[in-house]
Amino acid sequence: MSSSPAYPRPDVLVLTPDVRLDGRGAEALHQALTDGLNPAVAHVVLDMTRVSYLSSAALRVFVATYKARKAAGGSLVLAAVPDYARSVLEIAGFVNVLPMAASVSEALDGLASTSVRVDAPMMKAVSTHAPAADQRVETLITEKGALFIQRGYDGPAFIEVAGDINDVLASRVTPAHVFSKQFSHKAYSIGLGGLGAQLDDYFTLMGEMITIGGTMVWLPCDGHGQPDFLIPKNDAGQVLMRTGFNASLSGEFHDYIAFTSAKPEGVTMAELYRMLFEQAKKRRPDFKGALGLAMRAEMPAVFGAGVVKAPVEPNKPVNGKFITDPSNFAEWFEFDKEPRHRGVTGLVAGCGIDLTCDLSGFTQEYLQKTFYYNPANKGASDLTLHNHVVAFNPQPLAEGFDLEAGIAAVVDKGEFLDMRHMLDASTVSRAIIGLIYVSDFRPDAECVRVLK
């Protein structure tokens, strides 16, 4: 994959395919063009630098796009066409039909300016540190789908950890391990938790939890499997989240990403993370191998999991092994072999590490406190993910990069369905993603122990 200097001006869309443009790649290109074009765009420039293969399906996309742009008073230009692709164009008789340029810069210089009226607002980002509406958008196309990326915050960001996932796995959480925190302190977090005024109200019920969009959702270990949630109208500290383990995103989002899958069935979370890891390796010199994200997604399939007993010291397995050990897993976890939900809107928070990277630059103590191996996840030896999802009935996905507004709209208007630890086989077809490139893992200074 590679990035492109897309949207150098509002009437131009620049796409950089980094994939074989065979039948599948042509579908991904068509989808990227569909998503990238808006009433302001007259011209399209395709940076062909990395196109190693060109099929008749791709040629059909080129011709259809050229005709549509010409009808709109604009153009399609193929830039930096490699020798093999040029040979295919020659054989097909398109060399003298489709405009070509030696480079993207030459293509842009040759485009006439257009004055297309724009009635709708331009794309916007959510953070106070985010770019202005005319900030350039980088476009990455792969055979799995397209990523449209808008830069946000430039400073450091962290995963902040309260407690230790290994205490959860060993079911050795005691009252002294429990922390309290205000809703407003962490917008996006996952972990083990509950709600209640007194320790006895929640300690033996603590289960999977997530905070997202001002909402705290948790799955009590009471045998009913029904999540509970709270949306505070204000946060003066009267009601606190209780957690035995929590991993929070700290810092503004570095990138806002609009993702569209090349196929209607979507990509798995493992595949999506791989795409995010790969673009980070090529675009971000500061990438160290870990990402944190929040996401508003269209999800063809959700596979969930969750503890069914609170992993607290009184419930500790008699064999002394982790609750994820094969001898204990079936007793301690409920997990889906078939999708729990299909065709839903998901609000997701989580983090992941790329095991092919050198992770020694992170503070190992807190890195090890964040991730674990869930036996219900199969076959992802190159990465480790930790994500939770809140499922709602399908909601319309607005165009642009306004993640917080999209999440707020779902929370406000959507019908709440469920919350679970999300397995890596869950699928995403379209999404708006807020992404941080993790500088380090560190303790969460804003969590306060219930018992000191």
C-alpha cells in the first residue's frame, strides 16, 4: 500500500491503487471511486505507479469513469503508468483514448480548474486538533477495500492501563484491585467492570465493559446475559464506573479513516487491523507496532464472547489455572461459533499489536497487562487484538470523517441490542475509524482505587 497527495484542490480526486487490478482489484477501485466522488469533484487522477497487473475489468472501470467525468466537464488522467500496464492499454487500443501523464504533478498541472457548486458541507474531523475541512485526504486501495485517511493530531497518544488482565485471567481480582473513574475522564475504553454505589452491588457481577460516546455498557455476570448501560447527561462524579481492569485510549486521534470493503460481506476485524498496520508501517515513521481505535461500523456479522462468571478471587478455579486454559474455558466463557448478530451497526473500541514488529520500545509491564490470548479466536498468529463492540439496529452511515457525531447519532437514535467482547472473525463492510499510533502503554493516573 501507499499514500497519495489526494484532494490537492476540492475539484480533484487522486487515487493510488496499490494492488493488482484484476477482477477483484477492479471492484475495489470502482468502490473507491464511488466513495471518493462527490458533487465538487470533476477530475480524477489515478496514480498508477504501483499497479503491477491490469485486466479488462479494470479497463472497463477506466472507460466508465472517463465517460462520466467528461460528461461532468472534467476528466480522468492515468499518471505514471508502468510499462506492463501501458502495454495492456496499447493492446486494448486505449493509449490514444485515455489521457495519460508522466507523473501526478504533471497530471494536476494539466487539469483545467472547474467551478462546481458545492451545497453540502465538506468533510470535517472531530478533534480540536483535527485538520480543517480542506485538509488533504490520502487514499489507499487494496484488494480488501479502500481507506480514505485524514490527518488529525500530531502529538503523542497512549494506552493507559488500570489493573492487570492477568489478574482477570487468573480470577484473582480482589476488592483491593478495583478502581473507580469518572465517565468523562476516558471516552474510549474496554475492560472488566460494573456499576454500583457499594462494592457489594457489583463486585461479584463484574463482566465485559466498554465506554464509548459518553456511554458505559457492561455485561453483568448474573446468569441472564443481558447488558446494562448508562448514558450520563452530565458527569459531576456522582456515578462512577467500577473496574477491575481497564485499557483506555489517551490522546487525540492521529488519523480519521473512512473504510469501505471491496466486498459486501466485508472484511474480518483481523483483516481490517492488518490493513491498518500495513498503512501505518508505510506512512508513519513513529509507528511502533500498536494501534488504538474507536469505530462506528456497518457490520455484516458479529461474533461475540464474554465471561459468564466474575473473575474475582472467590470464584478462582480450583485447579489454579487461567480461566482461558482449555480445562476451564468452557465453564468460564460464552462464545459464538455462528454470528450472534447480522447486519447491525457497531460501536467499537479497542487496541491491537502487530506481532511482526519489534515491540521492545514499549513499557513491557503495561503492554503485558493489556493483551491476552482468547482461545475462541483462531489462526491470527501475526497479531493480537482486544476489542469490544456495542451492537445497535442498522443506522445510516453519514459521509465524511465526523466520528464523534456518528457515534452520538447511533447512541441517541439507535435501538440498543447487545454488547460483547468482539472476536476477530467479526466483519466490517464500512466504517469511520479514529486511530491512534500508540506511543507507549502506561498506568492510568485518573483511576482511583476503591479500597486503598
